[in-house]
Amino acid sequence: GENVEQHPSTLSVQEGDSAVIKCTYSDSASNYFPWYKQELGKRPQLIIDIRSNVGEKKDQRIAVTLNKTAKHFSLHITETQPEDSAVYFCAASVDYSGNQFYFGTGTSLTVIP
Amino acid sequence: KAGVTQTPRYLIKTRGQQVTLSCSPISGHRSVSWYQQTPGQGLQFLFEYFSETQRNKGNFPGRFSGRQFSNSRSEMNVSTLELGDSALYLCASSLEGPGTAGELFFGEGSRLTVL
């Protein structure tokens, strides 16, 4: 089955700096890669996703890049703010299999004011 | 639109007991999936139901089971509880139909503690 690895497990950055979280996957059939943000005590929420037919997607301060050949994808957050502090999870799925997602183990991001 | 609702939110059980958790998806969502969340392990997929049929199943023992009703509400059951079953159980619903993975809308979870 699919195996998703996520690094780093913890990340601290100064407010205004950039943060990068990286994930690798093992199943070349995976073609949908969402990122979820989970604030303390809250439910995970989708922040951005990418499908394998594109290499990069941006949404304001957040971007995701995908390298299908190397089987890795990354989350980039620019101009970080204290409210970006949360746990971020990457995930991988194969479209035709329905909603079965393999999640990374999470990155705890702390933005220091 | 009401979000995904899970009940109960918190529960404490002892080893050997069984537990049933309930999930009401967002209206119109036919896909309901369940995840176990533990510290350091992230979210691990339990199973997914679509139109009352189990479409996918994760790598969990047979003590973990689920079902979906005609109104898309879902329940999961864990029998013969073990200490290691202590976790946050998250339910998620999705609007996507068969053959397409899409955004998961999570509930707040049911936190199970096994003593």
C-alpha cells in the first residue's frame, strides 16, 4: 500500500519568514495530494490540494509543488503569521479508489512573533 | 449548512468492552470515512462508505467495523477494546462521487479513552 513520509516533524520560524514542509509517497498511482491544517483542539481543514496533472498551485501565501518523478510534494508558506501555527498534514490518494487517504505523520509549525 | 457531527465527543471505556461511535455527514455528502488519530501516528484510515457500501478498508483488525445507513449517517464499532485503541476517532464526509477523491470535511472527533 501507499506510504507517505513527512518532514520535519516540528518546525519553528520567525514571523515573516517562510516555512517549507516536505512529503514523499511510494505509490506512483497516487494522483491527488491535499494538505490539511489542524489547529490545537480543532478539526483538520483542507488548505490546498494538487492533482498530478499540475506541478504547482498557489493560493495567496500558500503554495504546493509536486514532483511526480521523484514522488515528492511540498507545502510552502510565505510571510508566516502567528495564526499559521498549527499541525499540518500531507496526504495522498488515488482518484479512482474513492476517498481513501494516506496521511503523513504531521508537522507542528510554530511561528514566533 | 450544518457540518459533520460526531457523537459522543468523549467517552471512557475499560478493556474488553465495546463502543459505538456515530457520525452525521454534511447534507448531500454520500461518502463517509473514518480515521484514527494518535500522537506521532497522524491520521490512519479505517474505512470508507459510499451509498451504504464499504468502498475501502484500512489495515485494522476485524474488531473495527462500520456501517452506513440510507441517510448517509455512519457508525463505527470497536469490540473487545484494548488500551491501544485510545485515540481520537475522526469522521469525514465528502461530496465527491465514486471514482474521484475530494475534500474531506472532518467532524470534531470522538475521543476514546480505554482504561
